[in-house]
Amino acid sequence: MTQAAGGADGERALSPRAAATHRRRVGRISRVRGIRRQTLVGYLFVLPALIMYGLFVLQPLGLTLQYSLYRWDGVGPATWVGLANYVTVLSEPRLLETLFNAFRLVLFFSLVPVTLGLVTAAVIHRVATGRLGTVSRTILFLPQVIPLVAAGIIWGRLLSLSGLVNQTLTAIGLGDITRAWLGDFDTALPAVGIIGIWVLLGFCTVLLLTGMAKLDAALFESARLDGANWFQEFRAITVPGVRNELGVCATVTIIAALAAFDVVYVSTGGGPGGATSVPGIQIYILAFLERQVGLASALAVVLMLLVLIVILPIQRLTRDDAR
């Protein structure tokens, strides 16, 4: 009571201008303290997630970087080799071929699904409304909910020498081109790419449809009043309007291509003769079969850097502030 009275008497003793300045200073200090308290509470809520992220993401990443600098079989003592493992990754033809195969898969896993998904979403958004649109989205999205291992097994049987694909080709008079699509050196990688297209097309279509649903219908009406055709609307309104969604589609599908493992492992195992060997398969072989943990870690680090080099420019170009 005495302190409060003293504070009030002191404030009355000040000039009106000084009293106002004093009140603003006290209010600013109170707001800063409130912000600090809220920030601390926020960090306390985020702390469990940060701990889990550190344990299961940052720590394995750090160990991978550490192992890549050693020659180690996973059991015995490790030998320091510095950057020798990276030199091997970037000079050995077998390992370089896996990186090239991964970039070839980008064509099937990313370019084709994103392009087809954009066109398909635009068509559904324009002509398929109501229940028809819902059914279309559901059918297209179904492959996305199927586990990739199951998708690899299913397509492995469809593309086998006696599978449904060859039976259909024979039935329509194209039996001369039938083959074991996943067992042929020339067609194995494109066949794996077709599996990727089938899985990822629905994801891209549904995501882009969601983006198109946010576009203002008045823009399309204005374009039609000005005499714009469907393609002009698509180019001038639809594509710029789903810029962010296109960035997400490209990011997810490119990562799926460069980090492919399960579909390739189940359908071809990296064969025939390494024709479909990708970094994920080769890392598994080096680490668990050939027991070259250091070399496998170096290949994993190189793959991670390649993913970042490819993805970061896409993220930058598809941001809203990049327009």
C-alpha cells in the first residue's frame, strides 16, 4: 500500500508529459515481459518435438556424416580415410550409374505425373463437378493409399512375361513386342517409372485440384467475357494460381524419384544387371550385404546434397514472393 501510494504520489509529482512517458515505459516493459513469457511457454510446448527431431533426424544425420569419413565394416574398428569414400562415389562407374538412374526416374516420377496431373485437374475442375468430380478424385487418389510394396508386387505380376499386360498385347495382335518388361535391360527402368506414374499421378491431381478450388470464379468469367478460350484461361489463370501447389508436387515427386527404394527393391531388386539400380538400393547393398558402411554413408550424403541442389531452386521459384 505504501509503495503503491508512493508510486502514485511520485507520478502526480511529475509533469503531465513526464507522467505519460513514464506510463508508456511501464506499459512497454509489461508487454516485453508478456512476450517473453509467451515465447518461453511456446518453446516448452515445442521442446518434446525438438528432442525427438534431434534424436531421430539430426543424430543419424551426424552419424552418417561421421561414418562417411571412415572405412568401416559395421563391426570392427573403423579406419580414418577422409574424403576417400566421396572420391570413390564420384569416380566409380557402378555408383555413378545409380545416380544417373535416379535422375532418369525423375522424368517418370515427377515430370509426367505433375504435367498430367495439372491437365487432368484442370479438366476435372472445368467439366466434372458435383458427384462426378468426387468420384474422379477418389479413383485417381486410390493408388496413393496403396502401400508402395504392394504396388510393386502387383505391377511385377502385371508386367511379367505371362502377366496381364502381355496377354492384352497378344490379344490385340501385338504379341511380337511382348517381353518380361521388368527383366529386360531396355525396358526395366521405364517399367519402374510407369509404376511411379501410376502411384503419384493421383497425388498431384488431387493437390492441384485443391489449389484450383481456391481460385476466384470471377477471374474465369472475366476471361470468357473477353473471349479467352480454355487454353488461354489455363495458361493465364490456372497455372499461375496453383504455383505453390506445383512447387509441392514437384518437390514431393522429385524426392520420391531420387530416394526411390521400396518400389524398385520389390519389383526388380535393382536388376537386371544393375539396369534399375538406384542410390537407395545401392546404399542397402553396400551397408548390409558388402559391409562397406563408410562408402554407403558417403553415397547417402551425396544423394542428400543432390536432393537439396535440385529442390531448393524449385522452392524458391514457386514461392509467392518470387512472382
